[in-house]
Amino acid sequence: MRRGLLKCSDLCFEKKIKCPHKGCKYWINYGDEQNCTLISIYVNGPMTLRQVGDRLGISFARVKQIESKALQKLKVLIGDTNLFF
């Protein structure tokens, strides 16, 4: 199994098939990388927000908005609104 991939994503990567598990927390609507964020990171490595926007066809500003909202949700989940990300 490839490092960083789960058994199911490793199988999708090896067979070059799209992930059928839409309920999976790693599933994304991006068929070029088998609909899996783990495969996307495995193939491309870390990306800047601008690179993410270019890949998904959205603006840097929109990616930044999504990132900010996700970080706010994380702060709420861990119960510390004074954290700085």
C-alpha cells in the first residue's frame, strides 16, 4: 500500500477508478483524481491556495473564504476561539 493512502484510495489509485463512496470524508467532486483528497495530495503534494483555486476553477478569494470558514469550524470543534491559525 502507498504511504498516505487508505486501502480503498490505494485500490482506486491502482485501478484508476473513481471512488464510489460519496459519504467518505475524503471524497471530493473532482474525477481527475478519482474523487479522493488523499489521492490528490499523493499525486500533487502540498499546494498553495492559488494552486487549489486553479485546479478547481475557482478564484483565490473563494478558496480563502472556504479556508477561513473551515478554520472557524475547527476552532469551535476544539472549543478554543482564542486560537490563531
